[in-house]
Amino acid sequence: MDQQIAFRPAKLLITVVGKYSGALAVEASKRGGARGGTKAVGRGMAKYFAGDDKAGDEISEALIFTLMYEEADSVVQEVLRAGLEDPENMKGMALVIDAAALLRPGQKHGVKNAEGAPERAGSKGMGMGTTLITCIITRGYADELMKAARQAGARGGTILGARGTGTEDDVKFFGISLAPEKEILLIVASDDETLPAILEAVGSLPIFSEPGGGIVYTTPVEEFFILGS
């Protein structure tokens, strides 16, 4: 008998804080009812955190990916509360996307940005009309992409190290060169003139004209928060 795969409505919370504050974010999410999460460490620009024009400063960041179901509201509220109670150590940002939308058939671009999302205590920078730009490219090019994005209006971004899973069969089938070492660049942008400008600037770089050089995709953000302010 064939088993049926059931998809549950879910939200994905991405919390970005300083490298050594990841445990605080995890603890806050668990107080809100989260079952767990996945932590990654990357390097990012201080502009997200400092709120100024320090374009060249880099810091180590912890990214916490938390899948949420019915407990989504309480999880987000606890993360926001942690940012208010310990602003020095919980400085960063958090964003919520509709994880289930990535699995629904017949939707080319996921879901539209949420309207009328509840105002949360301590929130700043609610993300109506906000998009997460994800760039997956050959290692060594993320800084070049970030520079182009900044010139187009991006406030900052986070770079993660990654490894591709391509095989020799992929090379033969797709006719691409195999570059296993990758980087993932995450940028949050407003859906105004900034988003098209960033996508055009990034997409025009030579790396994307090379077979297997990289991909860029966007995901609508339902809610966006600045933490620790």
C-alpha cells in the first residue's frame, strides 16, 4: 500500500545574531514551544547590527533555522522578548517565511507577502513587502556579489560556506563544470526599487554566465524584525 505524504502548514523562523549568541536564540525559541532548530555559522556585514554605514566591517554570525507549527506566534514572541531583555547579546534580526509554500504545487513564486500580520510587542521594522534573496555560487565569489548588492542598495548580508552534491553524471547530463565548494549569500531587501536593482546588479555578474556558476532565487518574507534595539 502506497503511503501518502502529508504536508502541514508551517513557518520557518530565521534568527541571525552574533556567533556566540546562538544558544540564547535557541533557548528563547524553546521557551516559546519550539521543538528544536538548526544552527549554522557564517560571516556577515555589521551594517545589519550597527544600523550605520560601516560598509566594510565583518562579524561572525549564528543563524538559527527553526521550523514552527501552531506554536509560531509564541516562539517569535519569545525571541523578540530575548532581544528586548538582553539587547547587547541578542543584537541582530529575525524573519519569518512560509515554509509550506515551498512545497505547494502550482505556485511559481511561493506566497505573497502577508498583509495584516499581528503587531508584536517590541518589534521594529515589520517586514511587509520584504524579500529574502538567496545566492548559491562557487566559493570565492560571494564577496563580489555582496559588493555589487551593496552598490545597488542592499544594507548587508550573510555568507555561509557550503558544498555542492553534483556528480560526474550531472556533468555529463547538464554539460556543466563541477565546482563542489560553494558559498551561500543571504540578503534581505525591501520590495521597492531596491529589490529589482539588487537582482539586476547581482545577476549581471560574470559568474552567472558560467555553466554551473550559481543560482539566485527569492522568497517572500512574512515578518521581519530587528533584535536588540
